[in-house]
Amino acid sequence: MTITRFPYKRIRGIDQPIIPIGLELNGLWLPLEVYIDTGAEYTVIESKIAKSIGFDYRQGKRIYLKVGNGSLITVYLNRLNLQLGKTRLSCRVGFSDQLNVNYNILGKVDIFEKFKVCFAQAERMITFEKIMETS
């Protein structure tokens, strides 16, 4: 059983569930920070990150996601390799140039079914415990 712990990140005096991940684009592993959003279905990354290394994210499936204020944003879903701690997995990752927040989002799909996720608010710690896969 693999357990990975991440401390909350302090931003402007407030502890946030923001963690480092790796994302493979065009054969390169990019380090990113993501906000763990239990209300988000998909992981969504700012499209400028894909554009910066020439990854054609628009080849992915176009979907529309409802965000916190009720509006819809266009997202292009691509199946990519993502690294969380020492665990690498294939995930659907969306890219959007309409993600008008100050961070990338780590959503539930393809992540939360592979880990038991615990937010220990008092300790300001997030724990990802890999769930044993059965065949």
C-alpha cells in the first residue's frame, strides 16, 4: 500500500489544498501545482501550459463544464500520464483558456477511484492512499 502525504500550501496567509504533480506532455514531464477540488469532475489545466511546449490540446474531446459561478467553460479532454507522489497513472486531463482562477484543478475522475483521499484539516495535510487494484 502506497501512502503519499502533502502539506497544505500557505497562500496570502491561508492554507490551501494545493499539491505538486507531474504531467507528461509531448514526452516531457512538467511539474505543476494543482488545487484539489472535490467538487470538480475533471482535472483542468490552463491551456497556456500546453501551448508553451507545443502540445495540441485541442485534439482532445471538447466538452463543456459548469464552474462555481454557474457558467460553462470549454474544456478539451486528453488522456495523459499524471504523477501523484511516486504513482503514475493514465488520466483524462482537460485544458481550457477559460479557467479564470489562479490555479490548476485536480478533479475526481481517474484519480479519486484509485486513492483513498483524506483531508486532515487540523494538521493541514492531505493523504493519498493507493487502493489495491483487483483483477
